[in-house]
Amino acid sequence: MPPATREECAALDAADPLAPFREEFVLPEGVVYLDGNSLGALPRSTPGRVARMVEHEWGQGLVTSWNGAGWWDKPRTLGAGVAPLVGAGADEVVVGDGTSANLFKVLVAALGMSDRSVVLGEAGNFPTDLYVAEGAAALTGAVQRRVDPDGPDLAEALARGDAAVLLLSHVDYRSGTLRDMAGITRLAHEHGTLVVWDLCHSAGAVPVALSASGADFAVGCTYKYLNAGPGAPSFLYAAKRHHAAAHQPLSGWHGHARPFDFTPEYEPSPGVSRFLSGSQPLVAAAALEASLDVWARADLGLVRAKSLAMTDLFLHRAAEAGLASLTPPEHERRGSQVALLEPERGAGYPIVRALIEHGVIGDFRAPDVMRFGFTPLYLRYVDVYDAASALVEVVRTGEWRRGRFAVRDRVT
């Protein structure tokens, strides 16, 4: 059973082996931050690392820093830093560009590796995935088909034998449902379908085993659980066995086999670097580098165990307010967030806004979901207890009905 009192939560915090990591993040006083699944907190080392890049590598080193500071190789060195967090080889991951661009690259590459013409995606996926898949299909003449990946529809769609590529989120952005990566990948491969995994809500939150699962391609962002900052560059995974056959559509100078030969014809790099296009945002890369230094010292097993314990606690307390959960109760099917349905029509957004006045930051996703993300490196059990207590109070008292809470901001 989850802890029943705040004192029990404090005891868990005192014994928590991850507790020292909290001091490595900037956390505003009086705020319980449950939106790390949208934007992670700032590591204390990031400002200094970014300043060093700007003032010394750029300011003093100027163009010589492409060699002297290793700028040119940053997509690969950062990729090697991300690789252990997603269960991949160091030579299978690169960092650069945004998630949308990288998703487009791997989808088109996967379509080019098949004589089939169906992109199989999930109904209700994050809009970027839906929109990018739609664009990739239109460009290549493929057909996009959407199914419910958590029911029998997926197996039936794959059994048709016409899907070139399956695109799924490892953790559903709305419900927090964790998919069986190994099982789904194996099923897709049995039917001759390549698989692209979106790891935006799982990298840094749950164990990921791309290589062991036999995944073909994956993309993910670094500004959520990986704490690299707003607009931070994305990462891209391509299984080594596909490097020679995969041809991505944004063939640029940085993806060339010999870029400094300045030849007029494109020849792709022999490795995962072929998925690079142009120059990368190196100031943003410095922020990611600082975050990865923290993650290199974190035990992912401990992170996962604490995540499950905290979400158990929050789910138990939220039930006291009569709130229904979209998040699966089973640990093996749960990511690192709790998604609660609004208690009555139109209540979700005002409840989330009212919680902010109690110092609890979560978010709302249309049409009816309140989301709360749990980030074990800097979140305490007492924070979870206090946030859940505030939620129960806001719902029970009807405080959320005050008119100011219903006014929508541009970003929800």
C-alpha cells in the first residue's frame, strides 16, 4: 500500500537513494512541479555549461572550435550519451534537428525500404506524429491508416500484410499507457512491417531497450524527462543493420560521407550520421550535454522504482476525490505520469489552473484530461502527497469554479 501520511512520505524521502539529485536542479520555492513530462526542470550546471560554450568556445575559439571544442562531432557524442538511456549502441543514435524533422526522416527512409505503401499509425497519437505521417504518406504516395494499438485492431491490421511501417508512441501522451515494445515489434516483424517508436514520453522516464527489442527506428525529444531545455534538439535511433539500406529524404552536408571534399553529388555517410542534415544548434547542445552529465550518474532501475511508487501514491490519493484515471493500474503498463479525467464537463482546465495557485503545476490536454508527470530525480514523496492533497481540496471545495480559472491561455 502507498504511504498513508505525510510523515511516512518524509521517511521514504530520508531513505531515498536518489534524494541527492534534487539539489542538482533549480526548483522554485513553494512549487511542486508535476509537468516534467512537458518541460523538465533546469539542471544547476546548465547555465555555466552554456556560458562556457558561448563565452569561450564561441567567443574565444571562434571557428576553431569546430575542431578544438568538438563541435562537428556533437551530434554523435551526444547521441552516444543518449544511447544508454534508450538501450541502444553508441553508434546507433545521433542528436540534432527537432522531433518532427527526425520523425519525417525515419518514416520516409522506412517506406523506401519496403515495397508496401501503408503507414500504420495509432488513432489518438500526439498530433505531430499524425501530421508528419500524413505528410510523409502524401509525399511518397503511401496510404496512412490508424488503429487502436491497445486492442485487437493492431494485430488485425498487421495481419493484412500491407503495412510498410508501424509508428507508435512507447508511452501514450494522454493516458500514460506503456506499450510492450518487444512484443509489438516482434509481431510487426512477423508480418514484414518495420517499426518506428516515438520515445518522447519514455526516454528518462521508463526503461527502454531498443536493441534488445529489435526496434528498427526511434525518435525522441530531450526537453521533457531529459531536462535539456525548451526547444532542445531531438535524438534519432537507427538500428545498425539498417544503416546501409536506409536513405532519408533531407540529404544534407552533415550527412555526407566526406563533407569536406565538397563534391557536388551526395554520398551518404556509412553510419547513423547519414540521418544528419545541416548544422546543429550548438548552444542548445551544450544544455543537453550538461543534463546528460547528470543522467550518466543516475540508476535507471531506481528511477523506475521510485516513479511507480510515486504514481501509486498519487493515484491512491486522487481516488479520494472521486477522479477517474486513464492511467493503467498495472505497473508493467504504466509510464511515469498520471492522467485523470475531469470530474464533470469543462472542469479539467479550471482545476489545473486552480492548482497552480496552490503551487502545484500540472497540465491539461483537450478534451478532458488532467496530466501530472513524475520526475524521480528531483521530486520528493512529500511533494506528491502535498500535490494530491491540493487536488482533493480543489475538487471537493469547488474552488475551480471561480471564473478566472476558466480563462484559457494560448498554451495549455
